[in-house]
Amino acid sequence: MRIAIIGFGSVGRGVAEVIAAKTTGLIITAVADSRSGIIDGSGLDIAAILRNKQATGMCGTPDITVSDIISSDAYDVLVEVSPTNAETGEPALGYIRQALAGGKHVVTSNKGPVALKFEELHALAADNNVSLRYEATVCGAIPLMHTIKHGIAGNEITRLYGVFNGTCNYILTRMAEEGLTYQQALLEARELGYAEADPTYDVQGIDAAIKLVILANAVWGMKKSLSDVDIIGIDRVTTAAIALAEREDQTIRLIGEIDPANEIIRVSPSIIPKSHPLVVRDTLNAVTIETLLAGEITLIGKGAGSSETASAVIADLLFIRDCYGRRD
């Protein structure tokens, strides 16, 4: 099965390294970053491309663009791992549309297109008898989508809630354990690379809310958008509030929740007992799924990071390989 990778940052490089190192029936035939691209239908020398990227900042040559790759017949699956634009989904949304319309499978870690155009993209995939997979859009390495769609298939899921943002979880962990102020904990998270220079999407709950939109539409078909989510971030959580919770053997975590029966989709700081399985440390994510047959199932793992996200992308690729057959 031939793979084209759009986006050659840390995640794209991680995906390429895994495919090159393992015998998976996958072969990379095209790669593009924001400045260059390369195509070879017989397979690329990934080691050489990685060296070139490190030396020049480009994976290929400037005369080959993303559009050249997507419009080519050199691939069976598009791996779209470029940076997320939560407002328009572009340019990734256009890439995914074109690939699906051309009869190509798509695997993406890009939250924007999936959150904004969930129904449209799924309909396009169905019309062209191809697969759209997006495990990496929610909770990184945690196999949340696969668990819901396959692992507990046949269960009615009545509620889903959890810690969906590692940056916020790190900040709240440090505030509780060391008595740091919000600003001190945020500065530490930045210094360690857990928070962006502009952490707005994380600390104001927007990143977690986008993930809830994807889950609401994927699990329950709720046809929701970001404007449907009630959002309160952690930027107003004080050390006094955390200390008060600590005195009651509780703590504060940023919890995202979907309760379809009560039409609840929200992200907000919540006080929960320290013994609760969602009280995870540092940058971990944790999600509890409430079901009628299996009861409560809690998944815990790393929700971000290049290798963790690449893990989810590879899992989706192997799912497509096994369901649609090898075409290498």
C-alpha cells in the first residue's frame, strides 16, 4: 500500500521512520512539507529524505508542491499531518477533500477539518468507497476511537468525560503539588516545551472542546460545532481554589464531558476526588467511557507528542491495510 505524507514536521518524520524501519506492507512514495516535495512511485529513500530535511529544512525540491502530489496517482493513502487551523481547516481540508474525491484513503492527525466538516468528509469517503481515519486527532496515543468503534462495539455509550489536554493537566498538577501560581506553572510548562508560546487554545479549553466536537459527531452523530460547546478554561484557577480542594482530599482538573441524553457538551475546571481514575499526573490524558453493557472503561495514556501521535497514525494505516487489502 503506497503512502503520501503531507506535513513533514515531527509527526510526519516519525511516521516515515516507523514505516521505513518495519515490514508492514506500506511504502512511502511521496512526501511534502510547506516548501518542497518529492514523488517516486517505486518508493522513496526515507533515510536520505530525513538527512536532507535536517540539512536544508526541505524534504524535496521546491518545484514539487502538495497539489502535485495529491493530484498524482502515486499513492493509495494520504497521511495528512500538517498543522491544525481550527477556524477554517485549510489548507488541510482542501487536501483531504481532493484525496477522498480521487478515491484515496485518508489518515489525519489534523483536528480542524474533522471538527469542521465531519459529515461532509465522511459522505465523500463513503461515496468513493474509501476510508477516513482520524485516531490521532483525539488523545494522541490512546486508542480511543478504535476502542469505541471496535473494542466495545455493541455497547450503548451513555456518557464520555475526561482529561483531554496535557498542557492544562501539567499546569494543574504543578499548582496542586508545589503550590505554584497559574502563571508560574504556565512558565514552567513553556520552558519544558509542554506549552506553546501562545497557549490560548490549550489553557482556555479550546483544544479540548475541538476534541469533544469530533467525539460528539463520531460517536453519537450529534452534528455539533465548536460554538455548541460550553467552554471555561483554567486561566482563572487560583492556588486558593486548589488548596481548598486539597483540604477535602480532592483536586481540580480540566474535564471535557459529553452527555447526549442531557444535551451537555462542556469543558470546565472540575473538582474531583483524588482517588478518581481521571486524576492523572503531568501531561497524561485520561477518558472514561460509560456504557450499558461494559460499565465504565477508563483509558489513560500520552495525549500528545510526535511519537505518540505517529503511533495513532500507524495504527490507522494498518487498519486500512488489513480492511482494504495490500496494493503494494
